[in-house]
Amino acid sequence: VGVVKSAIGIGALLVDGIGDTIRVSLSGDPVQEVPAGLSILRACGLRRDGIEIISCPTCGRTGIDVEGIARRVRAELGGTDVLVNNAGVMLLGPFGPELDSDYQSMVNVNLLGAITTTELFLDQLRERSGDLVNISSVAGRTSRPGDAVYAATKWGLIGFSDCLRKELLPDVRVTVIEPGAVATELPGHITDPETRAQTEASYAEVSIP
């Protein structure tokens, strides 16, 4: 399925003569990203010297064994009292297919990462009447051009938190925090050059140290 989705997105651009570099990101073995890229080039009739294939083995995926960490916490510490879901990426930019890998990264890290981690630690939180803290953003309450997918992940995290708050009480307390602009490295990760420059300039003026 991953190869098919990559072929649809990348192949259409290559056939139209857009770009000479392709980026393939599969959910399975990252080693398979290189042959997948070659297959796409052959299908488009573009397999020739001069085209560079870049494998991105961690794009939109976690390299951390969260399930193993949960087991270790239980074994070594007796369980979890507080779980804070703070991982996040902010890859802003004009909405379009050229930023598809950025969208997948934000959904996987900002939303699915929190959901999966909560799922794996939920039994421990219930056993110890613990606290779940999800770090969202004011972007989860606003809508601005260039923020579409980032805001969607933060809106989703707020909705996830609000529903769990009602579902898990009184066993688990659920808190969602929605900070504004904070001085971190997030703007530097933006891949769209114009959006990155604008965001870095804005953060320099209004962000909290």
C-alpha cells in the first residue's frame, strides 16, 4: 500500500517533468524505500542516470520502542503516575501535494503518537489513578493559512483529550495544555523556505523564552 500511495503522489509529478529528486517513505522496512523509488522511476519511464533517490527511514515514524518502554517502567518503577505527551513537529506551509511527507509526519507524531503512547500506558495510569497531560497548541483553537494540517493535528489532540477526560474519570485525570508561541527549534524544521523565514521572524518578535 505504501508503494502504491508513493507512486500516485510522486509519479504524477515526475511524469509532468516536475523535479529530479524523489523522496519515498514507507511504513515497513526502510531498506525497501530504495527499490520502491527505482520501481516508480521505471514505471514512469525515467530510470536513467542523474536522478537522486533519498531514503528517509524515520520520516513520520517513531524509532522508539514505546511498548518496551512501558514494560520497563512497570518492571523498574512499578508503574506510571503521570504521562506527558509532548512530542510534536510544526511543518507549516501552503497546502499541496509537495508537502505530503510533512503532513504524514505531523499526523503521526502530533496525534497518532499521543494516541499510541496513551494506549500503551493506559492500564498503568488506571491502576495508579494517574494523570495524563497532552501538550497541544493555540493552533488547536485557531485557523490560519499555512497551518491546515498542523492545526488539524492540534484540534484532534484537543478533541482526543476532551473525550478521554469524560471517559476516564474518576480513574485518570486528563489535562490538555495549549501554549502559544514558545522559543523552541520548531520553526527551524519547516521545509518550505518562505514559510520558515516568516515563522522564524514572527517567533523572534512574540515567542516566550
